[in-house]
Amino acid sequence: MSDNQQGAKITVYWLEKSRSQRIIWLLEELNLDYEVKVFKRDENFRAQDDLRQVHPLGRSPVIGITPADSEKEIIIAESETIIDYVCEHFGKHLIPKKWAEGKEGAVGGETEEWMRYKFLMDYTEGSFFTPLIVALITSRIRTSPVPFFLKPITGGIASKVDDFFTNPELKSHCEFLENYLATPPSNGEFFCGDSLTGADIMLHFALEGATKRVPLSETSYPKLYTYMRKLQQRDAYKRAGERVEKESGVPYVPYSDV
């Protein structure tokens, strides 16, 4: 067990094809020991009732942390809350310094690195993931089993939603992020500066999800594409994929390659 784990037991309640992948990557980046409990989706691509025994919403990601001096497991849901909690207790170096020297507690005294970090943590699951969820819904509409004579109708509805909302929104977000990545503090190679933060881990999964829709490529958004592929080459990212493959028995393929 890693020295910075403080003797805590960590369990990842991992739902297949879910955002919980980013949590396993985070734990690997911090060299923490953890257990993975695998949950399967049903025929409607939803979590089954067994995950509701862990958290009433039956959503993923969910982790459990049992402190060394307690037998009570702390259940934490939602990616942002999990990343914040884990980094606060086990990986403070993944959270940028909040205050500029001599400006502690002052309005406007926050560092640019920290302001970016807080923005991206909220932005990813809020603004950016909204069109990605809609894209998933329209994709399901297109592939849903309906009588052949209804296919043009359901497909047409899905296409209208994508044409008027999904695709323009994703294009707008990728253009914003391409420019945002071009101006990091200290000319760093990550979104919040010259080192990896929890916000990079948070955002990366969304970028992978956008690759097929936008598309995200070397020619369309070169900075984002290079950044995404670079993170996929990190040892911790690869170990996370190997761990998921071992636990689930299903070969892991980065979402952008699906």
C-alpha cells in the first residue's frame, strides 16, 4: 500500500463502459491500492439493481473509502466529487496552488492555474457533457429496434437533433478547448499549466467521447488531438486499461478507438 494512502481501503464500483474509467486512471496516477467490483449493464444500457445497493441512484462512478481507523465505508458518487476528494487526501499535487503569494483570501487572489482547474472540473460534466449525452441518445434512437417503415422517421428525428444541437455544440466546445489549450499558464503542456492535474483526467474522457462526433483529428483540432493521444501514452493510463481488462475479462479499448 502506498505511503500516502494512510491505510485506507479503496473500492471502485466499476460499471462497464462508463466514466468510472477516469477514476481508475486517477488511482493509478497516485499509485494507490484499490479493489474493483465490476457491474454489468442491462439490455437497455443501464446499470442493474445490484449497483443501487451501493448507491441509490445506481450510477457510476462510485467509490468507497474505508479509513484505517474505521469500519464504516464512505460512499462517494459523481466524478468531480470523487476526484476532488481523492486528490485532497491522497494527491494534493494534482490540485494547483490556490492563492498567489501574499494574496491569500483576497478577491482575485487566486492563481490562474487554480481558476482553470475549478472551471474545467465543473465545465466537463456540465457544459461539455450535455451534447455528448444527447449524442448517445440520438445514436440509440437510430439503432433501436423499430418496424422498418418507422426507421426513416426515428432516424430523421435523430438527425434533426444532431444537426440543430449536438454537432454544432460539440464543434463549439472543441473550438473553445483548442484555443484554451493554446494559452495555458507558464506555456505548459496541460490545461492548467506545466503538470497534470485532476482536471486533465476529468476532461480527457469527454474528449475521447467527442472524437467520433466532431471528429477530433490531427487536422481538425491538432492541439487537442495531440494532447489526448499524449495522455493515452501515460503509464498510469495504460495500467488503468490493463486493470479494467483483468477485472472485467473484456479487452480494454480507449473510447476514441471504439
